Amino acid sequence: MSVLMSSTQAALSNVSPSVRSLLSLIESPKDRLILIKACTELIDQEVQARGGLSGLAIKGAYHILKKIKPSMMQDTLDHLLDGFIAQLDPFYARFQTECTQYQSFASMLVTEKQQVAQALLKNTDEKAEHATQMTLKTAYLKLRPSAAQQVETSVPALAALIQQHIDQFFNHS
């Protein structure tokens, strides 16, 4: 019984009672910029790690986008970040109530990587539907059929990044 209580207390210590939404983690422009830069670096690493024919297509499209506008990824992330965080918020809310099942929020995201990928893609699909930049829209539509698998593959690294950001936020709050 005391082991269960200890693990429950340890899990609860990772949850701040004052932060009930992941959106609060990006309210500060400084925190938002830190997360955008970290996500941009993560995307660069994930793109470079892709192999095979689909990896070649992803690298090619990514290179073209960066050549057209070097800040495009950061600008795009800034535009999409609120939607991504909003899609992850239900996972975070559930983690706060069921945290004894997981060692961390990151472990929950990894365990549910298929659902996480679909939630994140829902946001980008909605944005792509209304996109006015045809180059970006065309590139997205070409890559979309394999996107779920690509995003699922990246969820562990994304989960670790988000967990790190949550931990840093709690340590500074």
C-alpha cells in the first residue's frame, strides 16, 4: 500500500495544481519562442533521420520549403502551435487525473502515439484545408498519405521535448 502511495505521490509531484492546461505553458512570448525553436530543431533532426524513398521525398520537400523561406518552419510552427497544444491538452488533462498509470506525461504520449499522431494531424489537416500558400499546401498534400506513420515515429522525441518544457516551466513557476 505504501509503495502505491509513494508512486502516486511521485506522479502527482509532476503535476502543478495551478497549471491545468498546456496552453499556459506558451502564454509567455519567451516560453513560446523557446518551444518553437526546440520544435524546429527537432523537426530538422527528424527529417534528417528519415530514410528510404519516403525519407527522400520528405527531405526534398523540406529542403525546398527552407530554400523558399528560411524562417518558414518557425513561422509555420508559430502559426500551428496553439492548435497542436490544444490537441494535446485532452491528453494532459487525462494524465492529470490518471497519472498513476504513467511515469510521466511523455510516457503517456509514447504509449498512445497513434492517437497523438492523429490528434496533431487533425490540426494540420484543418490548416491545410484553408491554406493560401499553394507551395506549402501542395507539399503537405503530397506527403499527407504517409504523415500518420511519420508523426507516430516522431512522437517519442516530441514527447521528450514537451516533457522537458513542462519540467522547466514548473521549475521556474
